[in-house]
Amino acid sequence: MGKLRFYLALLAGKLSRPVLKITKHKGTSFPGELALRICPAFLQYVHMPEQIIAVTGSNGKTSTVEMIAAILTAAGRQVIYNKEGSNQTEGVATLLLANCTLTGRLHGDVLLLESDERYTKYTFKWFRPTHYVITNLYRDQLTRNGHQEWVYDAIRPSISPETTLVLNADDPLVASFAQGRDPAKVKWFGLEENPSSTKEHRGMYDDGQRCPICRGKLTYSCYHYAHIGHYKCAACGYSRPTPDFAGTALDLQKGVLTVNGRTDIHLAFRSIYNIYNILAAWSVCSLAGIPADVMADTVDNYILKNGRTIRFGLGAHRGTLLISKHENSVAYDTNLDYIRSLTEPCEVMVIVDAVSRRYFTGETSWLWDIDFDRLDTPHVRRIWLCGKYVNDLAMRFDYTGVDPEKIVLQESISAACAQLKAEGDLPLYVMTCFSDRDKLLSLVQLEQGGN
Amino acid sequence: MELTILHLYPDVMSLYGEHANVAVLRRHLEALGVTVTVRKLMADDAPDFSGAGFIYMGAGTERTQKFVLERLAGQGPALRAAAEAGAVVLFTGSAMEALGASVTDAAGTVHPALGLADFATVETDRRAPGDVIAHTDLTDSPVVGFMNKCSLTHGVSAPLFSRLSLGFGSDAELGPEGWHDGNIFATHITGPLLVKNPDLLDALIRLLAKNQGWDLPEQLPVLPHERDAYAVTLRELQSRVK
């Protein structure tokens, strides 16, 4: 009976795809939804390839998945993966429907899934990843996801004993997924101390102060960013595991990362995120049997196509949009670090108009978690604050060391852009979220070939 | 005029930028000529409420809240005594639950709380995040904010907010929310409550002044952007009220 339902679901799901194409509903998760409604165990019956790689965590999922796909493809593997970030259960079912035969067999060698941290337990109830990458856990859209321990508890039931976990050794909460597991089923990636590391924690809050196992005080020998670094609990001895795949050297000035003391990788984008994405992709691809030279060739100077950095022109200003997810202070802080690391004079714009593109909220507590003091630097000449929540932004800046003379308040994004277009020629860095991105991009001249 | 603000456990109970409440209160008091000292009681410090004129604690995770309940075990009478001696106490987010009799976690374990009030909290396995418009006699204008809780609090005899026009109360949609007893104020509204609500901030400052014996001007300081920010948030939230 189960099998019969499955074939019925498969057929219905597959047939719905051309219909959606005609009715211009392409790209939705409807086929998967339909198949799951007919056969709730649909995912269990699809004949999977030998390797199933899943990636979850707060930040870096999409970028890491994209990089893994590029490496596997370069190595000649046929990869099926969810490009459009349709990472909930219905999205996964839709992906499988689009890529399997009428007997339910997937076409590829590897199934690669970006998995929404809240839904992994539902998806992986029906099939198990062979390799499961967990990138990091921190405050991200608390409105929707809950705090990081809540997310930890949501991911935990999705992990089965047979799966090889590929964990970020530098995140104490992520590393605690290994507790009570067969050590042979856990592989670690991490970054060694380097000139960009700091001895002190930086940021408005520190979620790495207490041990996730015993609540004792964690001490860090170095920090890479936020609570990501090398930690040890004096009370119970819980400490950062030694990585199997390590960034053994990093020169962010030159843009070179050395993996396992052997391979130098040139960085197209010099952000700390990019380092961890590369290390995560390197680890899981290595475990999947990809030779080091193929991995190195692919990730060397790799340019992400994720639309997180967009170049544009506005009058005489050359603009760069740095997507900085609202309700995610670490994402903002990382972009603030990037702006701070520059040397040439520039202007900065922060837009908070709609907090989310998916839901309404007036929640702005996350503004107080962002370390805007990082803009208190001479080369940042002017800071434009824009959008509906311009007053909340202005108040937040009142509690930083930033010179108030540098701040321009302009609720209207178009008025701010018109003013910028008419005057000045300094590079402009804009920080905002997907929810507000197009309000800016519709007013500027996008650069050809940029993404 | 002097005041010590005691911020309880900012290392583990500040999930939603709660340090802003202390910062904005401090700035307003300084604008009135008050010399303000902020003392942070960290997780490894022994609890000590002495000398504090304002005692604040923000929200934590379910686990850090239980950790803090253990750290504060037996401190209920001392906190009650501090409040009766004139300290204004404000607990926001899941810190509110610490003031009641107990918190029962989702697994059913009962964790004794400070016992300043009879109410009891039961955690669920679902979070109920949402914007809030709350009404209290303390201010002419409604209070705006946001909640992100996974619990129900039953048996509050004296709610801080008599009703909500948006959001989930202590144990019912649009129901009464929070707890108020003399100098003690508690609400499950998270984050920068005092930043978002200048009238509530002023009401607490007037109470502080009364308790400390300060003479305040008729008109309290109005700092830039606060009123405008409040008006925008209230307008946006009211547009969601059906």
C-alpha cells in the first residue's frame, strides 16, 4: 500500500510541474507539497544515491552548498542540489521529484541539501544524510527561529548515529553535537590562530561565556569573530577539538588561506565567513573522496554567485551593497569589520525599512546587538540612516562613539539616493537585508556582470 | 542625587539587546543631574542587592534562565526587602518568570523560582513570537514591544498590563500581561522596553525620584528620536490590529 501511494504521489507530483509552468507558478514547492499530501512517507521511498550531504546552521548554508556543488561538479560527480534555497521539507520533495525517474530513482551521484535548521528533523526522519555539515549557531532571526539553543534542540533529533557529522570545532555550541557520539562519526574543521585573531572578545554581547555542557566559565585563547574561536571550560574540561581539516595559516591582508599546512587558497572575498565556508566545503568534499588538487583548483579565487555583494553606480559614487541580514547582528558585524578594514575615504548607508520580507514585525532589539562603533573610524566620512525605522537607528547611533556630525537621517531611501546622486564621489557601502535590497537597487545603476 | 543601577547577569540574561534599557535609563538620569553607577552582577558573583536603587534583569534562554534560578536560590526575601526599601525592580522577558513561585520546563521538571509572587510558569515546546501593544494605568499611551516566549504564566494576581490590543498575554491571547507590585515591575516583553517606550521610562524615573527623595522638574528630559521612534512603531503595530 505504501509503495502504491508513493508511485501515485510521484506521478501526481511530476505531472503538476508542467501544469505549474503553464500557469506561471514555476519555482514553488507545490509539487513536493502535493506528493507529501498523497504519500507522507514520500521521502523514504525515493531511491537515493550513495552519498547524501546536508548543510545546516545559522549562517553560510547557501554559500557552502554552492561551493560544495562546484567542487563535486569539477570532480565529475553529478550533483543534485537545491539551488534556490527551497530548504524546507516540501522544497526537498520538489527537488527530488524534478530529478528522479518514474520509478523513483535519483539521476545523480550525490544529493546535496541546504537544510533549514528548523525543518531538518522533519526531512531527515525519512532518509539520513551520509555527511551532515553544521556551520555555526548564533542569534539569527530570533523572531522566526528562536535563540541558538532552541535551534540546537531542533537540529539534535535530525542527527542519526550512522551519519558522519562535519562540525565547526570553533563554535562551542556546534561542537557539543558530538557529545555522546562515536568519535569515528565526527569530523572537525576549524581555523588556527592567525594575525586576524584577537585575544579579547569583540561585539555587543558574548554567547560564548558559559560552557554548553556544564555552564562553567569558558576561557578563550583566541577569538576569530563573535564566540567563534579556541575555548576551554575550566570546570569540566570541555574544549575545542583538534580539527581534522584546519585553516593552518591565514593572511587576510594578502588574501591567502592555507589548508592543513599544504595548500594555499587565494580568497576572492576576504571575509571571515568565506574562510569558514571554504573549510566546511573542503572537509566534506575531502570525506567524499575528492582529491585535494581538484578542491584547491575550484575554491582558489572562487567568486560566490549568491547575490550577497552587489556593485552599482549612483551618480559619481561607486556603490557596493553588502547584504547584512536584519535580525542577525553577526552578519552586520562582519560587514562592519569589512568597511572598517578599508583605508580609502567612503560613505556608508544603513537601511532598515521592513525588518523581514517574510513576516511583519516592529522588533528592533537586534539593532542594539550590532557593534556600530566599528564605523567610528576616520575613513568613514558620512553615514546615511534610512528607512521606516530611521529613528530607531538614529537612537542606536546616539549610543556609539560615532561623531553625530557624520550622520544624515533620511527616512526616504529615494530622497537619500537623489541627494547622493547629486553630490560627492566617495565609494558608498550600503548595508541592508533582502527585505529592503530592491528598494535600493531599483534606484541605482547596476554594474554589468556584477552579482 | 546618586543612583546605583544593578544589572543582574548581563552575561547570560541578555538575549535581546537588553543592555539598552540600562543605557537609556542612565542617560535620562544623567540629563536630570543624577550621578549614576552601573554595577553588573555576573554569573560567578554571589548575589548582592545592597546599595542598588534600580535592579534590572533581561531575558535568557530556557537553559540560562534555569542556571540563574539556581544562582538566585534563596534570594527571594533579599530581593523583596530591597524593593520594600525603595529599589525599583524591573524584570523583562523570561526574567519575569523568575519572580514567581516556579518554572516547569517542557520535560516536566519543576524549578523553584524566587517566590515573590504566587504565579507559576509552564514551558511548552512551541515558541509564540509576536508584537505587542499593552495597556497600563501607569502611562497615558500604550506600551509597544515584542515577545518571544515558549511558556504560559498562570495565577498572576496583579498584572502590569490590564489588557493587550495586540499580542499574547500571560496565558491568553490579548489577555492581561506581566506583574506589578509596588516597586516591582515584570513583563514578558523582551529587549529594549524602556528605549521603545519613553512614557514608561518617565513613569519609572518619577517612581525612582519619589523613592530616592529627588525633586524633579515638571517636564522630564526628552532625548532625540525617542518620541518619533515610538510613534512609528505604535502606528505600524496598530495597523496590524484587526
